[in-house]
Amino acid sequence: MQFLIDFFSTISSSLRTLILASGFVLMWMFESLIPLFRNNTKKVGHTGVNLFFTVTTLIVNFIFAVLLVKASDYTTQHHFGILYLLGLPLWLHAILGFLLLDFIGAYLIHLLEHKVKWMWKFHIIHHTDPHVNATTALRHHPGESAFRAVFAILAVLIAGVPIWLVMIYQTASALLSQFNHANIKLPKGLDAAMQWIIVSPDMHKVHHHYRLPTTDTNYGNIFSIWDRLLGTFVKKDVNQLQYGLDIYPEEDAHSYLPRLLKIPFERYRAPAGSKFGGLPGAKSKGDYLNPEYSDSNLGSS
């Protein structure tokens, strides 16, 4: 453990960026060898748009890194936070700290993004991607990246974790997010076994289905236990999924960068099927009940 403490206590931003880039390269290789959906990554402009948001996410995270480090240093120096109050041995502090960082800084903020209207309007950009792959992992509007960074800082303060553990978690989080977004097809037994502990590709793809209620499931990033414990875990046949959002079917809403940056500030579109929602072009209640728009044929796996 001392090696991990020493290594991640002094890890540079350039090295973490290199690890992130290596993860993308590895996932792209697997996407070419064992794709879930063929030609998923060859849509015009798709990779460019997602890489733009990857860069903006890295910039926002870099800006907030100073506050993150200060928060972690404060908890360490003053033994501030739940875990310090419990007086745990280092190994148990590290395990529980990792879990709390994942719950507060990933699962909880993700859940809120789907439940709080103004947060959802920023998170829409992530969900409008019609060709989910490893690059989708960091496809976040800069506004969303900012409030995700705020929740990461809150997680550090609430849990009370040293900077080396924060760096381990953030590195693992980025790599696992690339993995569970990747357009790869694993053996069903392997993927199903993974889902008992971590978020697998098949598990997270369900979250990217194009309409409710399926969209509001499987929020986890690293660990699947939060979805299982809080009743948001769902299994579906990934071969019957459709990516994107039914309320944003127009091409510029998922492929045109200026429009994507502007969506959070546009008039709110309520989710189809909700009390105030509806699909573009639907003119009556009968349109919403049309089997063409239904999830009833999306079977369990």
C-alpha cells in the first residue's frame, strides 16, 4: 500500500492525462476487435464532438483541482470527515473512502442530474449521443463538468480522504467510465458476473436507452452496488437498445457543437411519457401510446 500512497501522492497531471489517453487507445482497440454494434464509431463528426467535450472536461477538472487538493489537505491536517471521526485503520479508511467517493461523487450526482431539471438540461448533452462508445465517457457540457467537480469536493470533505486516495479514485473512475461506455461485446457470463461488483458495459448501456423509464436506471460509475441497494438496477437486452434521447431526435442536437453547447439554455423539453412531456411531432395522447414509441418490446436479458 505504501507504494500506492507514494505514487499517487505525487502523480503529475501530465501522467494522469497519459493514463487517460492510454485507456482511450486500449478501448478503441477492443471496439475494433469485439464491437457490440458495427460501424458505431464511424459516424461523421461523432469522435470530434466527443473529443472536444473531453478536452473541456479536462480543463474544468484542472481548474477545480486546486480546490480539490485544498479540501483533501484540510481533511488530512484537521482529521475532518466521517472516516477520521471513526478512527479506522488505514486499510479500512482507504476502502470506505473509495466507496464514499464513488457514491457521493459519481452515483449521487448522477441521480440528481436526472431528477433536478436545471441539472438535467446540462446532462442532456451526454445522453444525446446516438453512438455510445469510449469517447462518450467524457462527453459532458462544461457546466455539468463544473457541478460534478463540486460534488467531488463535497465527497472529499464529507468522507475525509487524503489526496493520494482521491487521485487513485479519479484515475480508476476515468478508466472504468471509458470501459463501461465502450462499444464492446463481452461474453454474457463474464459481463453478468461483473455486474455483481462493478458497472459492466452491458449494464451501463441500458442507461443510455433513448427513453424513459429505462434512461433513469443504472446510474453507477465504478460499483454496481449503489444501483442494487437503492433500487435503480435494471437488466435489459442490449441488442434491443436505442441510444440518444427521443425528445432530441434532430441531428444537430447530437452532432452540431454550437447547438450542443446551447441546449442547457434552451426551452425545457419534458421527457416523453411524463405528464408534461411528449415526442416531437406527437399531437395526441394516442401518439404517445403508439407501440412504435413504447418500451414494452424491450425484453429482459
